[in-house]
Amino acid sequence: MGRMRAGTVAWLQAAPMAFVLLVFLVAPIVMITIVSFWQATEFSIIPAFDFDNYEFLFGSSVTYRVFLNTFKYALITWAFTFVIGFTVAYFLAFHVRTLTWQITLFLLCTIPFWTSNIIRMISWIPFLGRNGIANSALISWGVIDEPLEWLLFSDFAVILAFVHLYTLFMVVPIFNTMMRIDKSLIEAARDAGANGAQILWNVIVPLCKPGIMIGSIFVITLVMGDFITVRFMSGSQSANVGRLISNDIALLQYPSAAATAVVLLLTVLIVIAIMLRFVDIRKEL
């Protein structure tokens, strides 16, 4: 009886969260999936089951180019955020000696997040523009003779904005993992004759894998689902899957947008499943 009562209590405790997930996560995904099989005309949406949206999606070369562009943004952003995030986390965890300074410097990293993503993103436009601060400084220093056109409204601007927006999502989990590393392991490796590079590669990096993987999942999923950054920073000259969905919604083509969203969701889930094959993040959670 005691075991049955404990099981009932456990189910009752889990019920509120299960209800929230069911209503706000599972139900919307199910609805989007259902709508993705509907038909749409210029004036109405017909709830008829067919595969026209998916056939059009996979039969268009634009789809493959857009998905390839999305993966390009995700991979390049991941590479830069990983290098920057790992470096910042390593400095905070192993070179800042006092907890007070670690907290202070970490809070400094969060200052950009005190404003909205839109404001942080748009703030790059006057800096990168043809007559912006960057071009003006380079011309005054004699580095260039005329303004660089590719600083703004280009893939460079998109990647720069992504790195600015999402680097902290890589810093936090890696820093959290590094703070859990027993410093005696590093001392033991140093006593055994390992140099700094060997300690980093053979001790610190393996122990940071869960944090690296969590940060990678955050960055990749956020970049693949983003659409407003690509629109503003590329000057509407480039596209990703998020923009594809946004354009369909603007044209009231909800079934087509739903089909693209389902394919994007499955793609992201496959990417995450592949990443989780390399490390068990439950140790970090």
C-alpha cells in the first residue's frame, strides 16, 4: 500500500507539468502537423488530407538552397560561438581566482541581454553601414580608400549578428561545467608532466563535453529557427528556413508554412539526436 501511495503521489506531482507540456507543446505541434496536410487557395483553407504541400516543398530547388543556407549559418555561427564561448568560460573558470570577480565578470557578459534582440541586432547597422563607424575609421586610418560594401546587408553581417546574439548561450553551460571540474585533476596532470595544451585537450575538454553539447544545441536550434536577423542584416537579400515560413504566413499560406515548419522541426530533432550520440548530457542536467 505504501508503494502504491508513493506512486500515486509521484503521478500527482508530475501531473501539472505534464498538463502544461501537453497543452502548450504537444497540442500545438500536433495542430501544425495536421494543418500541414491541408490545402490552401488564394481565398480559403480546405481541411482535406493530401501531400501537395510536401510534394511542392521537396520538389522545389529553392527549398534545398534555403536549407543549405540555414545549415551554413548554423555551422559558422556555432564555430565562432564555440571558440569565443570556450575561451571566455576557460578564462573565468581557471584564471579568475576569486568567486566575487568570477560573478562580476560573468554578469558583465550578460549586459547585452538586458536589451531586446532587435535592439542589439539593429545597433550593428550604423556601425557597419557604408558611412558607418567601421568604414569611417578604416578610411581615416588609410587601410582602405573607399567604403566596404560587404560589411552590411551580407552574410558577414548576418553571422556577426548571430554570434553577438547567441554567444552567451555557449558561455553559460561551458562555464557551468568547468566550475564543476575538480582542480586536483589538473594538478595531478601537471605533476605527471603534462603541459598546458595536453591538460586542455586530455582533461578539460573531455570533462566539458556535456556543457559544450548543451551550448551547441542552444546555438544551432536558435540559429536554425531565427528569421528576423537574416531579414534585417542581409537586407532581404538572403533567406533561411525561418524566413521561408514567415513569407508563407505573410501570404496567408498557412498549410505551406506548417509543412515547412514540420520539416524544420524534424531536421532539428535529427541534428540534436546525432549530437546526443556523442555525449550523455544527463550528467550535466
